[in-house]
Amino acid sequence: MKPIIRLLMSCLVGTLALPAFDPGTMAAPERVKVVASLPNLGAIASAVAGDKIDLTVIASGTQDAHFVDPKPSYIVKLRKGDLLLVNGLDLEIGWVPPLTQGARTARLMPGGPGFIDCSAGIRVVEVPLSLSRTEGDVHPYGNPHYLTDPLNAEIVAGTITEALKRIDSASAQAYEDGRRAFVRQLHEALFGKDLVNLAGGAKLSREALAGTLDNFLDTTSIGGAPLRTHLGGWLGKMQAVKGKSVMTYHRDYSYFADRFGIRVVDYVEPKPGIQPSAKHLEKLVVRLKQGDITLLLTRPYVEHRSTDYLAERTGVKVLTLPIEVGGAPEATDYFHLFDHVTDQIVKALSGAAPAAGR
Ligand SMILES: [Zn+2]
């Protein structure tokens, strides 16, 4: 088939796949075909839309989101997609553009109606003063791992819901209901059901995003007891290790640390995406021997040599944790991901020497 004919046919097939172009027969409308670059985005879309969408997730939770191999099989999946959800901030710069270009799906390319950058509305941290990829830095627009803060999932759910409403307006109410149910579940998981019932999830979310939640919980009383006594969920669980210091392999826990009050004081990678030199590892040995860092968090997909060496030299505990759904057997969805991660961190940090300065 000549390329131009193939292109026309692929556009035609793509157009017919859109529910908005349902020719008006009595046939049931096709489900919106959503392609998510990463498992967390897919999990949020699935929580919002359930079986109203036909979901494909490209990367797995055990792959490094920065370095996914753009296999041709993904191109086939993209050709059929109505919406492409991406993390953005150049996290997928090495593999999503080759896939969308290979699929020739203009609607799923930046600027196209189906390209949904889920970083919209996120307060990005560690934004460099000037854009630079010097020395291989893979975070040129700031830290892209924003879904390690569950409250950012609320923002992403809103972005995905709006995109679904635009493309499938007939089901707008169902998507909105799905979003509300997801956000309610997220608030209850983060703050505890009791506190959400007393203070309201939206109020708690606003206080937490503004960085004033601690003050709100300590200065607001209900029935003579401060609201803090009702704090549960992941935040309640993490109170036991608040203020403690950890080291991470990659710079991917900044949002998590801000939300849960732990401190990431150094990284195995000297720059995001760059493996450590022997000299850098010696610097980390000196840092770890100060004794305030008892836990090193690493990922399923990075090399073990450096973390094994640091554990051997300093006795630091090394814990491999996922940051994406599917990155561990327990992380079956976005909620179980945080159940697992918070359980493991509390277990690993409990009983460790208290961090200095608390
Ligand atoms: Zn990164």
C-alpha cells in the first residue's frame, strides 16, 4: 500500500473510532480508547472511567519511566487511541515522541486534541533556573515524579475527566461521578475516613496543598479534642516516622517527602539519570557514616552494585520500592501502591535512630 493511502486509511480508521463520529446507527457507542504512557496514569483513568474506556498502558511498573524501549507493538496500540495520557515534563521524551511519530497519529501529538499532558496544574518542584540537559540531566523542566504525592492524583484525575468529557460528552456525568468517587476514596486513604467525615476532604486537601494542614489540625477542635487526634490513613500512619531522613537512588521521592514529612538528604545518582562514580560513592559513604540516615530507597529497575556497596560499607538499610502501579506485586492499583510504600517505609524507619533536629 502506498504511504499516502495508508496514512489516509489510518486517519479514517481513527476518525471512525471516535464516539463523537458515531454515524447514528442503533449500535452501542464504542468505548473511548485511552492509551496511558505509564501505569499510574492508567490506574487513575481506570478509577475515574471504569469500563467506559478501553485502556492500554504502555510501560510497566517495573520499567524506568525515563528509559522505556519504544517497541513497534506500542505503535499499533497508539494508532487506535483516541486519547494519549502522558506524564509530561519530558519524562517520556525518549520514547513517546518516536511512538506517536511512528503511529502517524497527529491527534495524539503535542497540540493535538487527544494529547493530554497530565502535568497541567501541578506545582512542579526543583525547576532549574535555566533549561539544561548538561551531563545527561533527565529532569530539565523540574521534577517529573509528581504522582508520588497522592494529592497530585486529584489534579490529574480532574485533567483526565475533562479530556474524557470533551471526547465523549454523552457520558460526561458518569465521568464526573467517577472522578468524585475517586477523590473521595483518595481523601479517605490519605487523611482517614474519620477526619474526612469531620472536616471534609476538600478542606483538608486545600490545607495540605497550602502547607498549612499541621496548623489546621492542631488549632481546630471538635468536641474538645484537636482534629489531629482524628488523623488516620497514610498521613496518620506516617506520623510515626515524620522528620526522619532517607537517601534515595534517584531524585523521585521529592513530592512524597514533602507530603509525608520525611527528608531526602542525598541521592545515589549525582544527577538524575547519571550513575555514580567511585568518587561520588565515597562521598556518600562519608555522609551515611554521620548516622542520621538509616534508610536508602531504591527502585526495581536500577543497578544494585552501588546500593550493595553502600550497605556493606555503612550498614544502611536498602529498601526496593515501586513508584508506579505494578512495580511490586502488592501495588495492584494507585491505592495499594501507597498502602505498600507507606507500610514498608514505616516498618523500615521505626526503631531507627531519631533524625537530628526534631
Ligand atoms: Zn526522574
